[in-house]
Amino acid sequence: MKMDVSAVEMIVRRVMEEVGTLDKSNEYGYGIFDDMEEAIEAAYIAQKNYMSCSISEREKYIKAIRDVILKKENLELISKLGAEETGMGKYEHKIIKNRLAATKTPGTEDLITEAMTGDNGITLVELSPYGVIGAITPTTNPSETIICNSIGMLSAGNSVVFGAHPRAKGVSVLTVKLINKALEEVGAPANLVTTVYEPSVKNSNILMNHEKVKMIVATGGPEIVKTVMSTGKKAIGAGAGNPPVVVDETADIEQAAIDIIDGCSFDNNLPCIAEKEVIAVEQIADYLIFNMKKSGAYEIKDNVVLKELEKLVLNENNGPNKDFVGKSAIYILEKLGINADSDIKAIIMETSKDHPFVQNELMMPILPIVRAANVDEAIDIAIEAEHGNRHTAIMHSKNVDKLTKMAKLIQTTIFVKNGPSYAGIGVGGEGYTTFTIAGPTGEGLTSAKFFARKRRCVLVDGFHIR
Ligand code: NAD
């Protein structure tokens, strides 16, 4: 998927002019405000107006969001801006992720009414909007989360105010503008999706604590998830992961190697669902490593080089050095003075199970491999490395009993068997997508129905026709 750079730049300029990002006099509008209070007030008025729209109108608006994002020039623009502004991830993979969010996020069909009938009549349980939702979005999937949350939250009848990450403000503002402009063009109330021109922690705090914001959805690391859960409002927390991969002696090792390297290197390992460490049964470990190297892995065997890598990519707390988050394997190797082939996608090495590369979420295509004596030991190590995040785990095995054992014990929201991690969000795997995977608060793969309140509507002694 190669593009001529000047062609992309021309498109970027044209679309940015069109939506007003380059024209100061048109800097605001289409849902972008100077002040968070104004952004919330506008979304509040929008939602009131939205309540008088029919479901088929909602569907028309959701289609407009999907269509505007899928327009080739917009898709390329937000993907390019996302990679360039944040300095993380890969343009080609951001295209896939943005397209996925626009096509496979469920719409109004997700809202299913329950009915109970009997001698006393009928009771309906309907899914109604909360009102204004505050959604905090990450640097790692900035536009993807805005697209996915907008579709889900608007499908459920809400408006949404985004609190974007300051390091992804350009792409976040642009995505909100594109969505709002498209919505206005098909006659939706103005400002159903809003944000501020200068996102900041202060602005996100105003958003989380505002009385007109009835639900908070946070997609990010542990700190923001903890913060939203203590706001006293209905909160959905989609937090960090550290997905382990177990490979046992019954697996198709050649395919497992391909899948693991593909999943681990997707968008330079930024996705929270991406493979972060491998635990391989001793019996097949050498053959797995051999096949990983055939599939684009560069192996570090020299302990001195490994120490240099640790110094480079870890911070003082053994967490990720932000300068290397979302960077390519080739970039990281270059900084180590290693000129790798252009087809290298991931860096692998053998480590102990306690190594910081295993225990901490790095979000870089660095994949430690830990040997285990047998599959039961491998599962134990994986559970420890997942830290109870309840996020994602992967297993390559043909042994149904062991697959079941790991799924039961690790308790992750997503458990992918015999495939790359991204199959878990609908890329080459069945099911819808989301970029807000709520492990801590338990909604799992969020969609419209999770952004709605259940309301009971009772008619006494009527409409019971059995
Ligand atoms: P981050 O936690 O640094 O930031 C996420 C958002 O929270 C940003 O908008 C940021 O401005 C805001 N924020 C952070 N701390 C805050 C505070 N104290 N007060 C107010 N706002 C605050 O995360 P990131 O680096 O942007 O994203 C990566 C993290 O998010 C990883 O841990 C990844 O696993 C996780 N993530 C999870 C999911 C999921 O669906 N579960 C999806 C994407 C990313």
C-alpha cells in the first residue's frame, strides 16, 4: 500500500482547507470550541434536539459518519496525520484501523428491546440515551476511538464531547470536524460531537466533573481509568493490557510464528490487544523462534546488546521510554547501531519470566520469549504477566482441554485461539469491532447498547395476546 508523499500532502492540504484547519477565521465551528464548558453546552443542546429525531434519521446520521471516514482522501488524511502527529504507529495499519472502525462498529441495530408479557399485560425494557457522554481518548488510536465512540454513542441517542490526548490534538480535532460537517450536511442537529481546540488534562477534568455530562467513557491507561471510576458517575473504563501468547507442542508452529509476528508488529505494537510476550513450551521453542525469524523477526542473542536495548527503551521505572512507543523495529534497531533488513517487523529475544519486557506493557514491536517446561507452566506464567487486567490473551494449541483451561483461568475479555490478536477485534475473526475494550468495568467490547440506559415501560392488563 505505497503512496506518493507529495500526492498525500496535496490531499492533506486540500481537506484541511476544506474543513477549516488551515484557515484561522474558520478554526472553530463543526463541533470545535475554545472552551470545554461551551463544548459541553453545545452538545447538551444538540442532544435535546436529537431526542426528537426518529430512529431512521439516526441511521442516516450514522451512515454519514461511516461514509465521510471511508472517503478515500479522508481515510488517508486522518491515518497520515495520526501517524505523523503522534510519531507512533504505521500509516498503512492506521488505514486498516480507521476503516475497521467506520465499517464494523455496530449501529442502532445493537439496541434490542426486551419484552415480557403475561396475565398482567406487557413490560418493555428499552435502551434510552444517557444524554451527553464525555469520552476520553488515547494517543494510540486517536481517530479510531473517536469514530467508533461517535457511531456507538450516537446510535444510542447520545451526544458526545471528546477529551482527546494533547499529543493527538490535530488528528482528533480534524476527525471531530469531519464527522460534524458530514452530520450537518445530512440535516442532523449541530454539535452532536464536540471537542475543544486545545485538549488538556484540565479540560478532561472539566468534562469528567460537569453536571450535564451523565456518562464518562475512558479509553487509556490505568490512571485515567481509575480517575473516571471515582467520578461518582456511570463510568466505562477501557484500560491497559499486556497480552501474553502461549504456544504449546500441539500448535501449528509455522502458522503460530506468522500470526504472532503479524499481530505483534501491527501498528508497531500500539494496540492494547497486540501480542506483548510469548511463553513457549520448551519442546517447540527453538522451532518457533526459527519460524519467527523466517516471518520478519530479528533475534537478539547477545546479552550485551540486550542490556543496551533495555537502557534505550525502558524508563527509570522499567516502563516504556515514551520516545520509543509505537516506533518500528527497524528504527529501534538503528538506534542500537544495527542495520536490519527492510522486512524486519519485530525484535525477539529470550528472557526470564520476570524481565521487564515480559511484565510491563511496552507498546513497541519488542517481543520477549519465555520457555516453560510444559503447557500448564506456560499458562501460569501467562496469567502472571497479564496482571489481572482482564484484557486480551492469545493461545496457539490444538488441545481443546488446555485452550479451555487457559480461557477459564486467565479471564481476559478477549481470548484469541490460533490466530493473530487482531482477529479479536474483527480483523480476520468473526464479530463486530470496537476500540474501547472495557475490562475493568466489565462491558467488554463496547457498542451502542452499553452507552444506553435500561428503562422499563409497563402497560397493565393490555397487549397480552397469548
Ligand atoms: P493515557 O492513559 O496516557 O491517556 C489516555 C487519555 O487519558 C488521554 O486523553 C489523556 O489526556 C487522558 N488522561 C490521562 N491521565 C489523565 C488524568 N490524570 N486526568 C485527566 N485525563 C487524563 O494513555 P495513552 O498513552 O494515550 O494510550 C495508551 C494506553 O491506553 C495503554 O495503556 C493502552 O493499553 C490503553 N488502551 C486501552 C484500550 C482499551 O480499549 N482497553 C484502547 C486503547 C488504549
